[in-house]
Amino acid sequence: MTFITETDKAEYILFLKTLLKDQDYVALAYITRILPISKYSSGSELNMFMEFKMTSMETFGEYFGFTDAEVGILYKKYMQICKNPHVSRQGLQEWYDGYFTVSDKRLYNPRSVVMALRFNQISNYWTSSGSYDEIFYYIRNDINQIKNDLALMVSGEGIEAKVDEFAASAMELKSRNQIYSAMVVYGLITFINGKVFIPNKELMLKYEELLQNEKILCVGISYDKETKDHQCKIEILSNYS
């Protein structure tokens, strides 16, 4: 599966270098994007950039999404303007909160909050197109048995992982950590204290849809303190739902 070819990467780096590096007309350049800039090569084409990453740098971390205080301000305005409000403050938190910066600050998905308040309805406003579809390829095809981990995450568990933002720009994701790194960069899961997990109801719905036709093996083990007996029950559910 092809994501970004080496030719694409080289041409993009050359474009940015020609446009920005050592140019008299450039006093400051600001670039915002999901993926990190693939600037590391044998040369120093883009060594003038400073990158601020949500998962590894504290500076500007609060600006990667809406803070709880900012959502509170927006919700107050919504209640003043909307004649028949259907969106609750708790609903916004349950559906769109739960992303974390490296300093453990919680953030809301800004697009989803704005859409919910604008259209007066809590719903799944997450889009899946372009690069997101590349990630869902790995999920649908159960690469590295990632569906097992997602089933645990849907149940509320966190999965241990090592996140590296630059893995998201790899031509092919070969390990679980690389897949999780890309998912964190795209906002499909969140990362804190060495674990990745699903942050809110909005994304929970997306993964439930991906897993709805999967068979889930349920295992229950009990232990009797007095008799020292163990009992185990195994049940296969027909599908996730």
C-alpha cells in the first residue's frame, strides 16, 4: 500500500526550500498541518523550522484544540442565541472531550464542538477521507491483530504504546506502534502516560462500526478462596454489537 512516495517527499521538500529558505521576503513562516514535515534527509533543506507537536512538546499544546474553559464560553453564547437548545454541556464533554497534550491538558475536538453548536445537535461529525482511509485499511485488514486491541479500547482499556509522530508519514506502517502513532497524529485515538485509548463517544462510534461484524471471544474466570477451585467460561458473541 502506497502512502507517500520518496519522489513526492523530495519534491515537497524542494518546494518548501525554494519558497522559504534564505529568502529576503520571508520574515516569519507559520505552517499548520496534521503530519510533521518530512524534512530530515541527507541535507539540511529545512533546518530552519521549529516544530511544536501535541504529544511531545508542551509549548502551544493548548492551541491544538478547545480547552474546557473555551467550550464553556462557546456554550454560554449558544444558550443565549439558540431558541430551542438540544445540546447539553455534559453532552459536549462526553462526545468531543478527551484528547491530551504532553502536559496532560484535556482538549476538545474543535470542529465537532462548532458543528454541534451550529446545528443544535450532538452527532458524529468526524470525517474519514484521504489519509484517514489509509489508517482504516490497517484496521479493516487486522494488521498485527490490531482489532483485538481496538476491542479492548472500546471496552475502556488503554493499550501500552510508544508514539512517534514521524511514523505517520511512513510509506508503510509495519508495527503496532507505527499504526498507533499515525492514529494519534490523525486524532483517531489519544495518548497519555505511555498508553493509547479512545477519547470520547464520537470516536467510539466509529470503532464500533468497524468492529460490528467481528466475532468477540469473551472469557470469564472465577476463583473460590475457600475451595481454591477455578472456573472458566468462554463464550463467542455473534458479533460486536
